[in-house]
Amino acid sequence: MASLTFDGVWKRYDQVEAVKDLNLEIEDGEFLCLLGPSGCGKSSSLRMIAGLEFISEGDIRLGDKRVNDLEPRHRDIAMVFESYALYPQKSVYENMANPLRLRKMGKDEIDKRVREAARILEIERLLERRPAQLSGGQKQRVAIGRVLVREPKAFLFDEPIAHLDAKLRARMRGELKHIQKSLGTTTVYVTHDQLEGMSMADRIAIMREGVLQQVGTPFEVFNRPANVWVATFVGDPPMNVLTGELEGADGRLAVKAAAFEIHVPAAMEGPLTAAPLKDRRVQVGVRPEALSLSSTPDAAHPIVGRIYAVQPLGDVEVIDVRVGEDRVLVRAELGTVTNEDMDAAVYLGYRPDKLHFFDPTTGLAIR
């Protein structure tokens, strides 16, 4: 096992800069998720670790060793792709044993490693089957088993469960996390699915257009987003963001617009007053679960809106409310409102301790 370090890494495809000055340290034994939308540079970053892409500028180190110029087979890194890439004519056993045979490892040691990996993955009964006889989840376990037997210094996963159905993805998330924690192998996992990153990783590195936006634990990126883009990318439903002007209100600060007035918590008055806001304009963010609804106005529900749509989600529902020209999502108990309440007036309340503030010019969080 070893740490992984990106030191000023760039990846260029002709004139396109896919990864821009990436600086990131992944600790020995850590499970780190590279998270972002398609085209953000996360897969290019992973492939540079594996040696499948040339590094345009900067260094990647595995432990203390610079690996820029090492061929993939000499990096002691194992990678699992979205496609299983199994040999259809070989049995599960032979698929898993193949990388060890290429290393000319002894027969007894190969058998020991294959059977131990099969035990960990609970596929011992499948060892004599061929890929065509396996389900999607079983094939993915075989693909994982093929890298487990190598006992590499690091595992790389490139959206390995993206094509599985929702139920199987949920199961595989738990299995992958359990395997990684059991083995303690440094792991880099690429995905565009925030649920995978939030549920599996020790830390998440969020990328956008080749630039690293934030690195932190799932708790940190959810509760203390570095900028408004991260705030709206992480979370389902996404964070609501409203724009207004910072003004005085009854001896306090408030964010005001034509359709709402949101009072600033005392702890944030200093940072907001000191922030170099253009025209005193500021963005205020609040997650759907930090909002509440009332059918009648009161001090705790000062914002007036109208029901736009209701989305039932099992035991909860997401209520889409029009507030002036904005749309605000509220997460509430099932049955709080119904489709019959469409266009009815409602009143929104918010938790002051759950408000986030951003500079609309830079997009950066104000703290």
C-alpha cells in the first residue's frame, strides 16, 4: 500500500485542457472519490495514475516514487473499468488467475490467492462458470476479484457500477466499501453519482471543467461547500440558492429581494459586512430539508410562495414552491401537501443555522 500524490498535474489534448494544475494527496489506505459531471477531468486523472494517459505537466507519485515515466505494468496499480473486460472463453477461476499467470507466479500461490479473493467476494461457487452464465453483479465481482488477487499498492475504479440497476448498485456500494476497509488498500474511485461518493468515500475530491473545486469528507462538502457550484452539485434535491441585496432590517442584516426577506444569523453579520460584495448583492443557500411549510403566516414562516408541483418519494415528498420569479424545493413528510393544493398559497420558514452565503461574483462561500 502507498499514498498517491498529484503535484501540479495538467492533462492537455491538443488545445483542450482536461485537467488543470491538479494538486491532491491521497493518504495511504484512504478511499477517495473523484466526483464530478461528465467531462470534468476525473477519468483523465485516474488514467494518468494508471499510466494509460500521458502526463502533460507535473508529477504523480506513488509513495515516494515518481511514476510519470513508468509503464502501467510497472506501477503496481490495479484498475477496474465500467466494462467488465472479462475473457468470455475462460472460467471465473481462469479470469482471476490470468494476471498472476502473466507474472509467472507459482501454481499453488495462484490457487491460494484466487480462492481467497473468491471467498472475500462470496463467489466461490461460481469459479467454474463462464461470464455468459453470470449476472451483472457477479461479473463485476469477478472483475474486482481479478484485481484483488494482484495485491497492488492501489486500486483504481472507473465508474464500475454505473450500468447496474438501482438495487444492485446499492448492494455493490456496501460490498465495495466493506472490501476496501477490510483490505486497507489505497483506493481512488471515479463517479459522476454523488450518492456513490457520499456513501462510500473517506474523502471526496470534486472537479469541474478540469479544476479541483473542493476536497473534504462527505460531511464537509455537504455542510460546508466551498462555492455555490459545489453547494448545488452535492445533495439531492439540490440546495436552493436565492439572490438578494444585503440591507439593514430592524437593527440586523437581512438579504432582501422583491419576494422575500431572509435575516442573517448574528454569527454571519461580521463576515458578510467585511466581504467585498459588488452592489451589496449576495446569494443565500438553504437545503430543502432545512425549510418548513405552513398554510398560515407566522413569525417562523415569513416567506410567501405558491405550490408549483409535488413529488412524492416514498415516505417523504419534495414540494416545488414558486417564490417570486424563483423556484424553491422543500423536503417534507409525505402528505404535507397534495396535488389538489396546486397553486395554493404557502408560507416558508428556514433554519437560520443552516443558511449558506456566497459571493455572486466569485461564487465562493462567505464564512
